[in-house]
Amino acid sequence: MPREMRAKVVLVEDHPMFREQLAHLINKQEDMAVCAEADNAGDGFAAIKRQQPSLAIIDITLKGSSGLELLKDLRAQGSKVPVLMLSMHPESLYAERALRAGASGYITKEEASARVMTAIRQVLAGEIYLDPRFMKRVISQILVDPGSKAATPIERLTDRELAVFELIGEGRTTREVGLRLRVSVATIETYRARIKEKLGLENAGQLHAKASSWVHERHAIAG
Amino acid sequence: MPREMRAKVVLVEDHPMFREQLAHLINKQEDMAVCAEADNAGDGFAAIKRQQPSLAIIDITLKGSSGLELLKDLRAQGSKVPVLMLSMHPESLYAERALRAGASGYITKEEASARVMTAIRQVLAGEIYLDPRFMKRVISQILVDPGSKAATPIERLTDRELAVFELIGEGRTTREVGLRLRVSVATIETYRARIKEKLGLENAGQLHAKASSWVHERHAIAG
DNA sequence: ATCTTCTGTACTGGTTTCCAGTACAAAAGG
DNA sequence: CCTTTTGTACTGGAAACCAGTACAGAAGAT
């Protein structure tokens, strides 16, 4: 198929090796081609606005602002581009947030390329792709019982609170978190207070302890 | 260069996409070739024993048993194969463990392929490659006591420091620790500073994280 | 036996964080 | 349409953090 007729795909992914492999995989297909790549949310946003691709593949955890934020920004601007969200973590927690924010698919980086391609084709065809592992759980969470009490109180954190929680778990200071998420230190403090409240923690030490144990646990799962 | 003369490389990595990309990168080189791939520690161990490669590239976090265990098993068997450890996490904690366990290099998956190749060549040449970001930290950590039996630097803490460390791990504030141990808050601050120094930690957050994970680990062992 | 390092204790003074509030606009939900 | 949630931000005082310095007694080293 001539290049101009192929489906245009934009990649927003900050791990160079993974991005290369993904681009290679896509360009090998007869009917699609990567038209732009970005390694951060800002460039990704610009590229998607400019290219109006048939599909954007976005890593949920980018340096700086997260992929989730990028997706929300796109939707806020009225963009309807189908988005396949990529994640390192096989947690339905993230899948659910991605879908709520308007993604058409969610898949982890652990998958083999064949399955990634399945997801891409499905989303390109206008359908929703969801990693079978948490299909059931996410569906019930979103459709059946939207306001149900979460299995772990961590699930009750908002997207932004969760992002802060993760960074705290990595041992970042309040200032560093603020820089990373590009908001004021004061804002981070508000999030910390809300997180402590939601999780029933009394002070900064307990917050650090909880956050770091959660991060470790999650890494263990991610294996 | 004919295939038989190339340096043989074994890959042990459970993320298929990443493994493919890595293999592709290596096989593109004139002077090296992937001779075996594995997606778990067991198969990796067998492949390395069988192939006696010039280099093994091992992901530190594999499904099931970790890459660190695999490395230790190899060394326990007397194998001298140079190992380049791959990690998803840019934490010096892991780098240190990898080097202690006998790795010749440590690099994160965030790096661009050029840098990965630099690491590979350096290790193949018999040198040590370390992500420049934590070169300094790790060196100072390891050189402090090169041949010591201390499996973990935590064993180097004095009695008082350890007592403080445990209380921090339980989420106590500096003031609470002072009250508990009946010494001045200022004294606790001194201990905190010394602990951070001995463990190579940068700030209070990392101290909390380390302390709490150590406390958890310990409880797990105690039953 | 003496010199040096380690350990336990504590302080100062300056920076940063923590905490308890308050505020407000936009989005979501009811 | 009204209420709650979410994201953002501020203030002002308390607490914690950090980089030094200090010093005496214990432990080790020459």
C-alpha cells in the first residue's frame, strides 16, 4: 500500500528502545505507518494536533506530565483521536483510569508483539481493546458498580493523587514532585493532605512508608 | 565476520518486545550475535551453562525468581561469564546489589540503544559499565568496605543507629523517636544523618522508604 | 601506651517541609 | 440546579531537615 494511504500512527513513549521496536513493528505492516514520534507529553500533544493520526499510542507514565494528562488534554480540546494506552504495570487500577479518561485500549508492555498488533488493529477498527487479564474487573468497576467501595483505599485516590503517591513512594521530596508534575509545591501539599486523609495516615512518615511499600509491591507484581 | 567468530551473547529478559529489540540491535553488529534467549531464570541458567557465551544480559526483575538470584547462582557454580544487568528502575539500590552479586555492568531500560551498545561493548571488553547517574554513589558505597562480610550496609549501623532506623521504619517522627529513646531531638538528627550517610540515602523520604521496607522484610522473615 | 577512629550525645542557624486551614473554578454527579 | 469532587494555590506557624561543629568515653590500631 502506498505510504499516503496507510493509517497514520503517532507514538508517544519515552523509552527509546521500546519506541524503536514499536515503530519497526508498525512500519512492517502493509497498511499503517508511524508518522510522528515523541518522547514527552508536550511534543506528543503537538504532534497529534498537527498530524491528526488514525491512532495515537501513548505511554501512561512519561517523564514530566503523564500520558493520562496528555489524553485528558486532548479530550479537553475536543480531539477524538483513538488512543491506545501503554503501561508497564499490569494493574487494572491504571486500565480503569485510562478508559475513564477516554482511551480506546489498554495494554501492558509485557505483551508479545503479536498481541500488541491485535490491540492496535482492534482500536484502529473503532473497537475497544482491553488486556483480557482485567477485562472482567474493569467492566464491573466501570459499568456495573461505579460508586462501589474499592478493594483497596488506594483505588479511591484521584489520578493526580495517585501520581503524587507514586512519586512519594520513590523517595521524592515535595519540591521534586512539584517540579515533576509542573504544579506548585503548595498544590502537592494539598494532595498529600488528601491522600493521608483517604488512606487514614497520620503523618509524613507513615505516608512515606505506605507509598514506598506500595511501589515495591507493585514492582514485585510487575516482575 | 563469520557467525562462528562473533562474540556469543545470551539474553535473559521476559518482556518480549524489549528482548526482540535488543536481539535485533546485537545481531546488527558485525562482531556479535545472540546465541540464545530466555524469558525466565531457569531457562536462562541452562542456556548460559550450555553456551558459555562471552556475555549474558540479564533483566534484574524476571517473573518468578529474580535476575539477581540467577546471577548469584551462576557465581555459586563458579561461572565467570560477564553479566550486564538490565533494570527498569533507575535506583542505585539495585545497581549496588547487582555489582555486589558480581555483575560487570548495570544499565536501565530507559537508555537509548547507542548507550546500551556502549555498555555491551565495555563489558565485553572486560571493563565495568555503570550508568553515570549513580556511578559516584555506588562506588563510594562499595569501596567503603570492599571485602567486608556485610551483606547489607544496614549491618554497619551501630546499635543506636539501628534502633532509630527501626522506629523510623514504623513511621515515627523525629520527636517521637527522641522521646522513645530518651535523648534530644538533635541527637536523633545526628543519627539520621549518619544513617543516611552509611546507607547512601539522599533525603528523608528515601530514608523512610528504606527503613519501612526493611522493617516489612524483617517481619516477613520473622513470620 | 598513645594515637586515631568510632560511638553517643548535643547544639546552631538557615532551609524546607508539614500541617491546618481557606479559596475558587471547572467537572462530575445526583 | 445544586452539591461534591478534583485540581490548583495560598498563608502562617510548627516541626523537621540539613550541614556543620563539638566533645567525651570506648574501641582499635601502631
